[in-house]
Amino acid sequence: MSETPDSAVRTYIDTHRATFLDDLGEWLRIPSVSADPDHAPDVRRSAEWLAAKLKETGFPTTAIWETDGAPAVYAHWPSDDADAPTVLVYGHHDVQPASVADGWHTDPFEPHIHENRLYARGAADDKGQVFFHTLGLRAHLHTTGRTSPAVHLKLLIEGEEESGSPHFRALVEEHAAQLAADAVIVSDTGMWSETTPTVCTGMRGLVECEIELHGPDQDIHSGSFGGAVPNPATAAARLVAALHDDHARVTVPGFYDGIVPLTDAERTLLAELPFDEAEWLRSAKSHATHGEAGYSTLERIWARPTAEVNGIAGGYQGAGGKTIVPTSAVVKLSFRLVAGQDPQRIENTLRDWIPGRLPDGIRHTVTFSGSTRPCLTPLDHPALQAVTRSMSRAFGRPVGHTREGGSGPAADLQDVLDAPVLFLGISVPSDGWHAPNEKVELDLLLKGVETTAHLWEDLAANWSTPHTPRTPS
């Protein structure tokens, strides 16, 4: 009795499992810590290792792309089908710092397997999730009899994600024509849980700023001058208090303009997730939920914009009292944005709003520290549906949908390349990204392999929009 396509993929993966894990272990031994200048040679060695392994996988084009910081890896394997869609896979090969002194049970750069879990720095974030594409691609070729992928396949694996991707947008802009794609697959994310596979459909954007308030030219006596001159610390408190109304909505005029609202279908899907709010509160180290009225906790952190006070300071901070009117105060704010909001417009709106909230005699400066655009792919997009179907085939069960409350460089790819961004990840919350004893569940890692083995053929067969990617200007 002949094998089914799905069983043939699983047989191929099982046959090559040991070699795949040996290769991954070799890569994980390279301490590619981008935040530590002493590890710069290791980050380069990591890029060279990956480029060579992608060449060995079959990619006819591989290259190391230089930046003003750490190198990225690019690879391209055109399909024999000229009209096939073009897909770009994004990930990163740098990792967070790690040492036994941090609380690791073993050397973080000496991978080991225990109870079907692979422990090592980068096992989940992000080398394991990048590397599953290599075996998945080989399984795709072997089981379909193809000599090239069913899609024009490109990879961009950066080397500075764990350092904030300071040179990533410039890299994408420089190579925009080579990176042009119909869709972007980001494999630097996760699922809801081991038993609830999900696909992420979007991430929030981010605007951060620091507001410096200046009053008297120096600290002055509160008895001689207090109550008769403006106090910058009081102004800072009033400014922060004015940021939200009684329903936790941001009061900055125009803040919510243009937002893409949650659809009824999306709200239903989010409500179906097995969310335990009490457990979530424990993980948040908080004693109550709070947020914009009319929305659930998941909707608030995934699909609604927010304004947070990250810090507020001013005046005397030492022991005991000091009766002064302080010379200055500082407020640090961050704004998480959702689809339909433009970071630059939000910055301009804030610049216009702040002066009207300050009394005469309080001078201010506002410094913005960079921004990230939000990204969102509609549930009915053919690429998202292909990812969902492929993951469902691998896991043998329905796949849900989530969003990410955080922000990342994926938005730069969407912005520069004008392509939808999809998220394909198999990591789970217990994997401990950035923490001691980071691990990846091997069963889930191989489900990621299996998903990609199905994905490229599904995408090619069901893509229903024009296949020619826009060449960015």
C-alpha cells in the first residue's frame, strides 16, 4: 500500500531527524551574541555557517550581506515555475547572552536533549525556527519529485535582532529589489501552547518618547517660592493624568483615527482560545486587569492601541524630605499602535498635544527614539490561509489565530516591500526565550518542519492574487 503525501513527508522527516538535529546542534554551539562586541567574530561565524548550510541544502544563491553592525544571510532558490508566487522567509541568527552563572543547568552553548526537549541558547529563539526550513524544504522536494521549490523562495536571516535591529531597515531598503516578494513568512514567533497550535496574524507598532520639563533655572525654596511659580514635577503628573480618560481611552485628539477595527469573526476566534485570566494575571505579577472599556484582555494587548507611562521622575529622590520646587522633571512614554495607525502621524499629534497641557513658564523638549509600524494580515488572505492549512495538516487538528502585543522588525519588511507578513512559529511560552535553560520541544520543532514541507506547494496552488511582486522603489 503506497504512502499518502502526508505520511511520506513524515517518513522523510523521521529518516533525516538525527542528521537535522546534529546540524542544528553544531550551529547552536556558536555563541552568536550580537549585544557583546567580544562575540562579533562568533556572530560572523554563525552567518558563514548558515550560508554554507543553505548552499548545501540546495540554494543556488547564498550571500552574506554586510551592515554597519552584524552580518545578515541571504539565500534565493527560484522555482522552475515562472509564474509561482515569491515568498521571503525572515528570521535571525544572533542570540541573547547566556552563561551558567545566570541559572543554566548546563552550558548554554553545549546543546543537550532531555525528555525530548533540546536545551540551548537559540534553540527556540531563533536558530531552531530558522533551521526547520531547511529540512522542510528538502522534504517538500523529495515527496513532490520537484527539483526546485513550488515558490520562488528567498531567505533573509539577520544578525542583530537581539540588539534591536538597528541596521535592519537600512539593509532592507538597500536590497529591496532583491527582496521583493508577494508574501513574507516570519519564523521568529510562537504558538498559544503545546496543545493549541495557532498562527499569528499581526504585531503592534511602537512609538517611544521622552518629555523633559523645565521650570525654575535651579531648585528653589518651596516656602519662599512654592505656590507662586509653576512646578515641573506637578506639570509632569498632570500631563500623565491627562493621557487617559475614565474609560482608559487615550485622550490625544486623533489617536484612534483610521484604526482597522476587530471584525466579529476575529473577536469570536480570540474568544475561543483557552485563556485563563487568573493564570495570566499571575504571569503578569499583577493583582487586577485594567484597560480600555469594552474590550477583553486579549483584545486589549493584541488588537487595541495603548499609551503607557514607562517612567516619571523629578525633584528630590533622596532620604528624608527636601522642601524645594524642582528645576526639572521627566516623563517617558510608549505607545503601542495597531493597523491603520501611522507612527509619524502619532508623533506629530503628540507634539501638538503636549504644549496645551503645560502651564505657562514650563518649557519642554520631546525626544522620540525611533518607531515601528504595525502589521496585520486579514484572515481571508490566501497566504495566511495556506499557512493555517499547512500547520493544520502537520498537527492533525484545527489551528487558531492570535496576534502579538509586542513589536518587531517584521513591520519594516511589510513597509518597505509592500508585502503581507505571516507568522509561522512553533515555540511555546514554556520555551523560555531570553531566560536560563531555553529549550524547544522536539515534537513541535518537527511539526514546524512538516508545516513547511506542505506550505510551498499549498501557496503555489492556491495563490489567488497577481504573482509578480512589486519592485520597491
